[in-house]
Amino acid sequence: MQTRRRHTDLNQAEDTSPLGSSSLPDPQQTEIYSEGEKKERSMNRFIQLKETAPVFLAVSALCLCLGRAPNATGAIPAEIVNVIYSFAGDEDGEYADTDLETDSAGNIYGTTVLGGDFGSGTVFRLSPTTNGSVHTVLYSFTSGIDGGEPYKGVTIDREGNLYGTAVTGGSGSCEGGCGLVYKLTNSGGTWTQTVIHAFTGGDDGASPGARVTVDESGNVYGMTPTGGAYGLGTIYKIQQVANGTWIFRVIHTFTGGSDGGSGSAGRMVLHNGHLYGAATTGGTYGSGVVFELKSRGVGEWYFRTIYSFQGQPDGSFPYGALLFDHLGNIYGTTYYGGTNDIGAVYELSPGPMGEWEERVLYSFQDGTDGNSPISNLVFDKAGNLYGTTSEGGLGSGTIFELSPVRRDQWTETVVHLFQGPPDGAFPYNGMVVDRFGNFYGATVHGGDNDDGSIYKFTP
């Protein structure tokens, strides 16, 4: 498929606020919708996913002001957030509900849920140049057998191939298709898509909205929020065998009991050969869990819930990916819970007998400091934690920093209040750190055209 390029100046919207391969289906055989119909269909999908695990939220918040505002501690942060790309909608892509991935050359990869040649989403690349960034659409989805509405971005393997999921399209018994897992391969600048599994909506799962994990052997792991034997989602592994065929296996089926349910939007983490992730619902208290999966060989996997969230004042409904530190502690966010039930940041620490101890590091206070985080967390070189909130601040979300004061106390600082166009708005994902220590993230709205943006944050 031919790629398209679009240039943008790195300083175009500098913030002045305080803060086997499948070819493309024949368009004649693809059901084409007007842009309004496409957005309505996408919104219906948001509502369906929200009912099972409300990761994808319909938002209509407005920017409240454009002036400089203090952070949670009263200090006024430096101007450290720049929008480096504004999506233009239509073929360019829109609604960037995506994690970002970087490669060694400094390229940034992600997805848009809507837009592209067929209005069904894109995979894109931002490439650095001396004149700014070049935006290239690598693939446009059709909502046909190649999928549609790709959430949460892509994952790069060691050979530079991209892997991701699409919530709709493919095949199966679901309205609009049950979604799929895909691979994009680059050959001389041409990217070719291969569907490596199309979900049926049965025991294999349906509507995969989570980013996938790829191990050193090229095996692909992911979660679905629905489908499976109990209708509450699955965890799966896809392995390529010698003849090039991809073999799909369900390695855990969520029951909604102590093991949790509905998966989560965050990519599972490989740590010491084990998979770790979160499920947004279920658990002992019905507020979600953090789990561990360990291979026992010969296709058998052992699933263990390492923590069940208890709800307010503890965390509740974990959506984002997990983060490990060098000591093996886990950090994450919850959408609800905390002292004020508008979200929390937590830490899980391993004990000598395999047990895990949880503590809430920060409870969001009144919304001015942010609320409803659905992001992963990242560390800077000094050991401070950074994340985003999907709402709060001025109404369009925040970037926050947590700094350790001592072992049992962390201080929160709001380092950016998203304001809407031309700034970003509603960061539904966290950030990624490149090899130079720069942080990058995406917003689903905002930017020059209010169709979403990519921003650079320098701590």
C-alpha cells in the first residue's frame, strides 16, 4: 500500500500555557459509510466497550480557560510540552487513542481509531527531520477482512515488523466483525498487512482493544475484553510455526471471579519470563485485579491473581499497563478508587514467600490535579514517576509527576494542564520514553484541528 507523508514544524503549536499477507480488499466490495455514519458506528463501539470495561469513553468536555495555572503544590511549571503533530482528520487520521512506540532511529509509531482512506483508522509513523516531523500513513483499514478501529497502537519486533489489534472487521458472529490481530511488514518502503488471527466471538474472544506483547521468539500475546467461554474475555498467545502458519491458543479464560474479567487496555508486561497484566473488573471485591501468568511448558500456563483491588479508598478498575522498577516493584493507575474515588496511583511490592503488598501512592483530590487515569506510568532518570489523567485539570486532562519524598510518601505535581486546540486534549494513554530521555504521548482530541495530537514532553 502506498504511504502518504505530511510535514509539520516541531514548533508549530508550542504550548504557551503553564504548564500469509492479505492485500487490501476491493473498495467495491467494502461497505462505505459517510464520515458522520462512521463516527456514529465508532461511538456505538465505544459504548459497547464501556459496558464491558469502560476504557473507551465518549467525552464532550470543553476547555475552561487559556491562562497560566498553578500545579497541585502551588508552583507554576515551566513550558515543557509541545504539540509536534496535529491530525487533520479524513485520510490523515483522527482520534489517536494510541500508545506510542519508538525505534532506534527516533521514529514514532501509533494508530488512529478513525480516518484514513476508508474512515476506519490508520497505522502511522512520525519521522524526525531537520525541519520537523514527517507524518506517514503506513496503512489504512477498511473495516473489511483487514479490520477496523485499531486502538492502542502497535508493538515492534526485533526485525522492525509492527503488530497490533483492530476492534472491528475480520470475521465472526459479531456485528461489524469480531476484530483481529495483524502484522505489518516493511519491504522497500511498502507495508503489507497480514491477519494472523481473526476472532470468531466464541471461545477465542472478541473485540481486542489492548496492545499486544511480542517476546524475543516472536510470539504474540494479548487480551480481549469480551468473548471466551464466560463472555468476559480471554488471554491468548499466537505463535508462528516453521511453515509460516500462525497458531492461536487461549492461555486463560476470564471467569469474572477471583481471576478478574474483561481484560484491560494496557499491554501485558514480560518480566523474568512471566506475563503480568491487569483485568478491569472481577476479583475478590469486584474492582479488578493484577495477575501473573507463568508457562509450565507443553502449552500449559499457570494463572495467579497477585492482587485484588478493594475499591475506595483503595484503587478500583485498573486500565493501563504495568511498570516494573529494578527491584521488581510494580506501578500502575486505576480509573476509580483512591480516597475520593476519582482515581489512584498504586505500587505492588513482592514479598519473600511470593506474596505481594499493595499501597496507594497517591489519590487524586478534587479533579484540578487530574482524575480518571487510564494510562501507564514511566520513570525519568531521577526516579520520578509520570503519567496522564484522561480528565480533570482544566477539563481536558493532565500530565502529572510523582516524586518520592521518602519510602512511604510521594508528592504529586501537575506539570501540564491540557487546554484543547491548539494544545492537546484528553490523553487516554500514557507516554513512551525514547533513548534520549524525551517523553511522547497522544491525545484523542485537540491539536490544530481538534482531531487529536502527538506531543513531546521534556521533564
